[in-house]
Amino acid sequence: MIDRRTLFGTTAAVASAFTSFFGSRKATAAVTSKSLPKDIEPRGSYTEGRLERLPEMDMESRLEFTQGFRNWSLRNFGRKSSRRVNQLVRDAGYDFNPSPPIDDVLAAVGDDLTVWTSVRCKTTAQQIMWNNLVDGFNANKDGYLAELDAADESGPGTLELNAELEIPDYTKHEIHIQPGGYIGDPLGGYVYHYGVNVFTLDLSSEDVFHRDLAEIIPVPEDGKMERFLDIGTGVAQLPMAVKERFPDADVWGIDVGAPMLRYGHMRAAENGLDINLAQRLAEDSGFEDNSFDVVTAYILFHEVPTEDTKKILAEVRRILRPGGVFFPVDFKTYTQSQPSASGRFNQWWDHVHNNEVWTEEYRDSDFIQLMADAGLTVNENAPTLQQRFWNSVMATKPA
């Protein structure tokens, strides 16, 4: 039997999911810059924190409901489904840890109602979340576009957009089934930011993960950290956090998605963080040789075909200075960690039903060898936040 309290969260969360009321308190960005962009906050602003409240209470309530539903579908029903997958694979005569190939796992699962209902719940949670965010932000579209327009010319920091940039096909997919993806919706940065907070089950996140990640980024042995680059930076949460750790560094982030960069630049400006964002390709960045002390890439490579990964790694080696550090944070590949049968099934769901087009190709690759092939010296004992998920590798450019 489904526990309604477990599914929907606390009594307060249930009330907020179905009832509109005034006075909800959510933190928003502090005013720190003399040249701030026009700030659109339909429900008013607060001066604590930097996560702005959503434009409508109904929208916030629906998002809280979605997070509760996602939490239940992953942690309660999802765990029961995972145990069911393992049992079905075992009953079919396979060793289930490590997993047999996915085709064998699917054959063992068959049309099991528990497993496929779990898949449907996870997918539905994603769809509800995105539809709520897209509809909510687009209901205030003119105001948010004006906010972005004003932010484009504000500081501190710089924003470089390139309308002539040839966008690679592999970047045009609607990753995580986000409508419009990272390049097709002008308000994609807003939608992505709040959607990822739900995706990570941290609706009120104040960039905590990225701040923690910034704290463990390794620096070159000589201690020099004057210039930093984050490739595939998205909405620039990591460059913002790095600037807070290294306030004197020249901090950059590049991405192909203009909506992501515009939103990231606006947030950085509102928080008085002097970072530079540019619409460029990770495989053809346009930076000079030997020009960065540290380059990072957070959850980029599982979104990239292997042949383009090779190009990106070659570019990383080119723009790192001798002794510079490359710190890619991504999921483990199958060469690094063999999943259980349920783990492989869940990764297959992410690939097929959550539109992670290249994630299986990434997991089948030997990413450590690819870094070595690019001429980087690999260290497989890099610092990491969650050993179970992350690849825990780094590399340096030979002196």
C-alpha cells in the first residue's frame, strides 16, 4: 500500500501542493553590485541567500509536490523495484552483481508490472516538473526576457555571446527531457536551474553542491591558481563558487547554450561575482595555448559522443599550461565500476527514457585511457564528494 505521507512529504508540503496562500518565505540574491540588472521578482524579494523565489505560489507548490513524488519514486518505490529487478535476473539464472548485458536484464524483467510502473513514475515526475517550470516562467516571459536583456550589459564580469556559432548536433537534444534543451528555450537557464534542484532532491539549494565541489578542486603543485576555466559550464554555478574560493583568480566558463550563459551571468552579477562567461565550444575554445592553471568539467562527458570527447580532451591539453590541472567530475564508466543488474537497468532508463543520448556510450568508454591518449598524466585518486557516483580522477599536463 502506498503511504500518502511518504509519497507527498509532510503535512505542510501537502497543503502547499494543493493550496494557494500568501507569505511563503524563500531566500533570494543579495544586492551587491552597483550596476545590477533589472531584477524581476513577481512575488517580491528578500535579501538573504541567492536562490530567488518562484514567480507564483502555485508553481512553487507544484514543484514541492513533484519533489516529493520524485523522492518516493526513487527511494521508496524505486528501491522495491530495484530489488525486484535483481531477483528477476537471479531467477533467470544470471549472476546479478556484476550485471549481465542490458539485453539480458530486459529479457529477465519481461513485462513485470512493479518494474515498469516504477519506470513510468520516474519519467512522469520529470515531465510534471518540466511542464510546471516551463509554463510558470513563460507566464512571466516578457519580464524575464527584459531581466536577461538588462543583465547582458551589466557587471561585474563579462558575457560573450556568439549568434554565429555553429552548434554541434550532439548538444541539440533535450537532455533530461527538458523542453527546448539547453539551447532552444530563451528561458532555459531559469527552467534548468530549478529543475536540477528538484532532480537532486534539494529544491531550496543555494549552490551548496557546487560550493563544496569548488572547495576540493585540486590546484597545481606550484600552488599557482591565477586563471581558471570551466567547460560546459551551464548556468555557471561552479565558476561562481570558484570565484568565492579564489577571489583574485581570472575565472571563466564556456558553454554552447546562450540561455544558460545569460542566466548564469545575471546571477553572478546580482551576487557581485566577477566571472567571465563565453559562448564557445569545448572542443574549439579559442583560448591561447598554455593559458589556464586549472580546467574543470562537471557532468559534461556523459553528454558527449566519444569522438567529440577526444577532441575536447585534446583542447584541454592545449590550453592548460605545463603542470596545470584538469579536474573532470562525471559518473563512473563501466571500466571503473561494474553496476548491479538493477544499477544497469536504472542507467538504461536514464539513457532511453530521460534522453541521456550519449551516456551509455560514455559508460562503455575507457575515459581514463582517453585522457592518457590525449597526452595528460592521469591520477586516479582525485578528491571527490560522493565516491559511489563520481569518477574520482584528475590529470595534469606534463611539464
